[in-house]
Amino acid sequence: MKLGAHGSEPAVVVHARMDMGAAYLSRVTAYLPHALSSYNRFHIVKLSCEAMDELRSAEWKIESALVREELGELDAMHQRFFL
């Protein structure tokens, strides 16, 4: 990083926002020793949504199996609404 060529010094950078790639973090840590690092909001939200989808899918499988166990199989008319 050549901040000096643009009239700045690495020591004055206090915050760096970046993608979640390990390469970005290692470069910021190496070249901007005084900067706090944070990740772009997009990546945080994307990971959170993926985790919620996995959890929702797992819960649906468990809950629908419990309902079938308690109530038995649904007839054809009701299956389209619940499965």
C-alpha cells in the first residue's frame, strides 16, 4: 500500500472496512497497524441469512416429522398446504 504517494501515512488510518477474505485482513494488519478492522455489512448479512436458512430448514424437517408422527400422514387435499 503506497499511501505516502497520495499524501497520507499508514499510522493515521484509524479504521479499515473490508471484504471477509483473509488476504484483506492480513494486509490491513501488516500495513495499517493502528487501524481497527471491520467487515462490510453485506457480507455479515449474507452469512446471517445463510445461517438462518440452514436453521429454518433443519427445524422444518424436525417439526414436520413430529407432526406426521402425532397426526399421521395428511390426505392429498391438505398436503399442498403443509408440505
